[in-house]
Amino acid sequence: MIALRVLVTALGVALGVIFPFISVILADFGFSPSEIGFISSLGAVGFTIAVPVWGHLADVRFGRPRTLQLCGLAGGAAIVALLLPLPPLLIVVMFLLFWIFESSWQPLADAITVNALRGRDYARVRLFTSLGFAVAAILAGQLYDRTGYASAFVLLGAAALVMVVAASALPDVARADLIAHRRAAGVGTEHDQAAGGRRTFSFGSSGVALRVAPRLGLVLLASGLLHVGIISGFTFLSLRIEALGGSPGDIALASGVSAGTEVPAMLVMGAVAARVGLRAVFTVSALLYAASMFSWTIIDVPLAIVASRFVTGIAFSGVVVGVVMTIAVLLPADLQATGQALFQTTAFGLAAVVANVIGGLLYETAGHVALFGMGSVLAVAAAVVGWFAFPVRRPPGPTPAIP
């Protein structure tokens, strides 16, 4: 448990020192809002392609902790390289490499957590990620006021290294036998038998997971719709705060308040989900996000935007608990890395492509009202889809791996 908590806390710190500031860091490098949106969308494309690959490699080939270690080292090195005097093209390349390797961090940490805890008390461990993010984001914002954003690269590299060391002490479950899962789902083929291996399936372990749990597709759709708005806010709300006269400290405070609120909210959400069900948790959280994003269309005071982030902190904790625990319920233990990777693919990959490309154009041409208004509408649509897709009640943890 100590190593697990160190891992998830270091993950939160690593994300907290960089993600609230990526748009302003890119702006500091000289990129325009539309260029920032384009660069972020390229990162989202790389994220989308990479994260199911990491899930497959973790479940089928290398194991979850080892895959996380490899990606932690590579992602941290890509950001530390930004300390060098690189030309614009290489700056973009380093950010893209970071997004590709970082795409594995959260889903593999979630897979390790739900497997280690057998699906129970996930929220009590996940809150350490939110706590690490909140504290790191707030303190980092104060530091960047004095030192500039170069310190972010050092801090992320250090946090990634701690994450790598902690992962070395964590247990794993057996590798997934995809042929056995396909047969259990009634889709085994003679070609599977003839090959005698684990590479004879469409879309790797991702295709197997969607076969095993058909409802998973709708769960991912609801999550993706909601995350278009979430990512739009995460990418461009900092620019909005800066345009209103806010400082790096205000930007950090906005993210820190949201993540800090997630800590007690995570404790509550685990109990609430067990009582009212995962469907209600996700649906209400999506509607809270819709209300928050609508408020950003009319608020023009930085501190008022910061205050609204209390609501998004509650909502995000509900979304995370709802989606991660639904995947833990729908899929067996040896497909958890794949399932959590699919969540990250739709939420922070496909949704991020739409959010950053369309969001960047909307923000630059039509302004923040069009951008955050679009996010609010999509959040309502996510609530509707989620009402039909998510399970009403939360059963016990994931089923054992197929021997």
C-alpha cells in the first residue's frame, strides 16, 4: 500500500506541475492560440494511437508495472529535454513524445490499483493523485511566478523518476490470454487455434475487451462527449484567465482548487457510488460540468472562475470513480490495463483532438462563449447517454483472471 500510494501521489505531482500550464508554456515559447490548439491536437492524436498500445503491451506482454516504468522514464526525459535551447520544431516534437509516453501513466496506475485492491476502495487510493496534483499545481504556480516555466521541466522529471521507482515494488496479475477471452465471449475462430498464439485478433486486446463487455462502447461514448468540454476548459481556461489579467498563480490556483476539492470528494464518491449506483454518479457529475462550463461563458473575474472550480472538482471525482469502477466491473482483472487505456483513449485522446482543434479555432475566431457553450451542450448529451450506458448498481470488484 505504501508503494501504491507513493506511485499515485507522484503521478499527481507530475501532472500537476505541467498540465495546468501547458498552454501558457507553449505561449511562452512563442506559439499562438490556434497553434497551441493544433499542437495539443497533434499530441492528442499521438495519445489516441499510443494508449491502447500501452494497454495491450501491459496486459499481454510486459506487465503493468514494467510498462509504466518504461513510459515514465521516456516521458520524463522528453520534458527534461526542453531545458535545452531547442528550435520550435523540436519543442513540438518533445511535447509530442511526452504526450505519447504519458498516455500510459494514468490508465496503468488505475489498472494496478483496481487489481491490487480487487476493485474495492479505489477512490481512497485515487484521491492521492488528486492531492498530489492540487498541492503541486498551487506550489508550482507560486514558483513559476518567480522562476519562469523552466522549473516545470525539472519538477516533472523528478516526479516521473519517483513514479518509476515506486512501480518497481508493485505486484502484477497474470498476462491476459486473449484467445481464451474470445472463446469465452463466443467469438473464437479456427484461425485462433491454427495460430496457437495471442496475436490473432482484431485491434488487439482492445477489440477483445469490447467483445467481452459490449456495454463498454456506450460508456466510452458518454465519457468522450463529456471530455470534449473538459479538455476544452483545461486547455483554454488558463488563456481566458490570463486574458482577464490573471497571473500564473491564478492559473495554478484554478487547477489546484479543482484538484484539491477532488480529495474529499473522492472519499465521498466511493460511498455514494455503492449506495446510489455508478449511473447516478456519472450523470449528476456530467450535469455539474455542464453548469460550470456554462458559467464560464459569462464570468469575467479570474477569482470567480477559480471559485467555480470547486464544482468541477466534485464533478471530476464523480466522473473518474464512475468510469474507472464501471470498467473494473465490466472487465476481468487481466484486461484492466486495456479497459482503463480505452477510457484514456476516448477521454484524453479522441475527445482531446476535437477539443483542441475545434476549441482552438472557436476560441480564436468566436471567443470563449462559443467554446465553453459547446462544452456545456456536449456535457448534457453525455449525461443522457450515460444514463442508459452505466450500471445502476456497483457489484463487487473485477472477476478473477482466466487461468
